[in-house]
Amino acid sequence: MEILDGKKVASALDEKMTQRVANLKKQNITPGLAVILVGDNKASSIYVRNKKRRAEKLGINFQLIHFDASVSEAELLEKIEQLNHDDAIDGFIVQLPLPDHIDEEKVIKAIDSKKDVDGFAPDNVGHLWIGEPHTLPATASGILMMLDFYNVDLDGKNVVIIGRSNIVGKPVAAMMLARNATVTITHSHTKNLAEIAKRADVLVVAIGKAKFINKDYVKDGAVVIDVGMDHDENNKLCGDVDFDDIKDIASMISPVPGGVGPMTITALVDQVIELAEGRANG
């Protein structure tokens, strides 16, 4: 079994991205990424800190806009509108979840689709599904970048995705279809889930249930992508896949931590650099 090492892939791609940023700076253009964080959600704060470290390491101009949890929806929308027209910011995200008094859908729709590096704006979702993507959801894009690094050919492969979220399941499906895979999306209402999952050449799991997927769900030689970020009975970080139970069955597997997580940030900063390159090219 081979480990799909997201840290290794991210490190390998950092060198190329650093050079791309350096080339842009020679043209007096510095890629700009902004993140709006509302409140003090511990997980969100960690995600934002990791994005900041990675962006600054690559030479990207990183701006954190941190609002108190009591910020009004109107004030948040006003800041989004400012970023939409800020020429120094190539892309920005609003870190989810948001407090209950703020309408997440309204916030997502307020972001200029050309700067929507989360890829959640309806316009960008539509472009993804018709095969003409502008910006891509970072987790889904990171998964594809990792599979490419390990030379996993998706053409004609049977891909099963467990989870239908807008953040992972649906965009992964669209991107896999664009690679000519045969895609099945399963979810909490799917009957005979184990039977369907066991047909997969590539199994992508994003359901938020610690160690839910065991050897009953995985066929011999399958490639398994674990997107879960859970905690086990000992409060230790783990994925949706029972790694120890399937390690002798799968041909490749992404670990948790160290698999998809680093690739999500890699895909995000790569996209910001790409948008800055578009700005440089007029």
C-alpha cells in the first residue's frame, strides 16, 4: 500500500508556486489573498492560521479581516463589497461557519465570482458543472492535484463518493466526470452503501463519521481518499476511514492528518497565484 502524502505533494509544489510569485513580483504584482473570519471558532481559527502561514511562506500578500461574532450582516456585506473592488486582492474567502444571525447563502452570493477562491458562488458552481470552471472549491481541487502527483489515472475508472456536500462531494463529482470517470454519489439515504462502495476503483469519503468506513466497504486494490477530520474515542484526530482496517486492502490511501488537509491549502494558494497571473496578463 502506498500513502498519498499530502505534505509531500504540497512541499513539492511549493517550489514551483514560489517561483511563480517571484515572476509576478518582477512585474510589480503581488498575489493577494484575504480571509474574513467572524467570531472565535477554534477550528476556523486554526484553518485561517494555516492559510496565513502558507500564503506568507510563498510570498503572497495575506490579509485577515477578523470581526467579532456580534458583527451585523450589513457590516459583513459592506466589507465583502470593498474586497470585491480592491485591486490588490486577487481572491478572498469568508471562513464558514458563520453565526446564526448571518445568512450564509446571502454572504456567498455577495462575493464577486471572479474573486471567489472557495468556488461556492452559484456562478462558479454552474461553470464547474458545464466543464468551464473559473475558480474551484479548494478541497476538491486539492484531491485532484494529489491524485495527479501520484499518477492515478481516472479515465474510465469507477469512482464512488460517499457524501454529497457542496464543499466536497458535489464538486469532486464534477471534476471526476471531467476526467472521464464513471461517478456514483452516495449519501445517508443510499441503500446497500457497502455494496456500492466496494465496486469503486477510487473511493472518496467525506461524511464526518470517525472510522466509519472499514474493509467491508473497500475492494482489493482501491484508491481511498479520506476527507474526514474527526476525533476517535481517545480524542485523537482521525478520518472517516478506519485506516488500520483497510491498510492491507487499499492500493493507496490518504492519511488523516497529512493527506487531504495540506492539499486544500495548496489548491487555494495555487488558485490565488493563477488569478494574479491573469491580472498580469491583462
